[in-house]
Amino acid sequence: MRPGLILLLLPLLWLAACGPLPRPFQPEGKSLADEGLMRPPGESSLAVGPVAGLLPEDSALAAAELASELRRYNLAAAAGPGNAQSVHIDGRHTSEGLLWLVTDATGGILATERQTLGEREDAFLNGDPRTLRAVMAEAAVLLLPEIEGNEVVGLPGHPGARLVIAPLEPAPPEAARLLESSIRVSLSQSALPVVEPEQAGPNDLWLRGSVRIGSAQAGRSRVEVVWELFDPEQRSLGRVSQGDLVPTQQLSYFWPDTAPYIAEAAVDGVVDLLYRTAGGAPAQ
């Protein structure tokens, strides 16, 4: 980054209320080695991540309880990041209950499952230990068929779908080129299936970006980047907005330095939107 270019860039302001996000954006918990279940390279195990959307202590406890339940079925499972061959199990609380994501060692999505909580929801969110254990026991049974090695099925909450990255419009040419390249790399590194527009299928979702640069005021211009998610019928599912004031004189070399950071931050919001729109419903 060039000297003198101070970036608080670019805070996410997505539409729905935000909670902790699913892996790979969660802090890592205890490792498999901490629980005596680290397996040699080349051997698979189950790595259970903290359940997003709960208080930190309840999130970690839920992961530990789920791992414990899975071990009852003679599966090598532990709460933590796992090893190079681990299958990962990650959950988050949504308005419709719990949404579970199973990914393989390469980050490919094996399955998504939804678990309803019903009248247990308040007790679960308040960290009631008995309720938490019961819900995790139920989750283990729900996830068992999915852990047996299904094929990659698509995006979180959108089985069979991939992300199509549309050209950024409107956007300055350099911003469009660098942001499009950066968002594709960041999404792929986050284990999300990405395809070119000419490869789009009937079930794929579209991600469309745009850039607006405001008029200079007091030597600064507001830069706003918006990413909007669309269903296969091109109906908007929600958007992620990023923006900040940038010294106008720095705009000429702004994008090469910052596009990767903007894209990396935007992926947070895109993943959140995917979870919130499971089944194709717009984010509230």
C-alpha cells in the first residue's frame, strides 16, 4: 500500500442485521490436537466450527456438544479447525432455525441442512444447557446421512447453484477490471463455486457489482461499491454496500492497492446473504 494512503475501507453495511459469520470468517476454536483427535495427514476427520449467531461461549459449547454427539456414532469429530483432510461442519442461527453447512477438505460444499427449533428457540438462544444439548443431539442425527460423502451440491442454502460474476456496471474501467478479478479470487478462496457468465446455468445466482464516485468536497470524494445478489429470474435477493471518503488526489492509484481488500471484505456480506436467502427468499 502506498505511503500516506490511510484506509478504514470499506465498512460493510448490508441490509439484514448481522451476527457472527460462518467459516472461514469465524475465529478458530480449540484444535483437534487439543482434544486428542488430531489425525495424521491423509486421514479425514470431522471439524465442527462454532455455531454462528450465538453468544461466543454458547457458540463454542454448541460445537463441542455436536462433536461429542458425533463421536457417539464412532466418528472422529472435534470442535476446531481440523487438519488438511478434515470435513468441516458449520452452523448458524437464522430466522428459520439453524442452517448447517458441510464442506469437504478442499472447501467443496457437500450439503446444507435446515433444523427447526420451534418453541425451543428462546431457551436455545439464551444458552440453556439442556436445550442446547438436545438440539445438538438432534443435529447429529440430521447430519449423519450428509457426512457419508455426498458430492458438492452448490452454494450455502442454495443447493445446485453457483455464483455468476457479472461485469461491474457502472464503474470506472480500471475499478471494474480489478474488482471483478479480486471478487472472483476471494469467492473462490472461500470455497464458493464461481462461473463465468457464458457458463451460467438455470439454477445459478448472479452477483452484480457497481461503483459510484461522488463529487469532490473539501478534497475528498465518496467511493461507494455495491454488490447485489440476484436469483436465476434476476430478482434481487439483497445487497452489500461498502463506502468511504477518499482523498480525491489518491483516486488515480486507489484501485490497484485496495481492490483485493474491498473484495475480501465484501465476501463476508455475500456469504451472509447466501445464508439469509436460503431457499431463494429475499433478505429482510
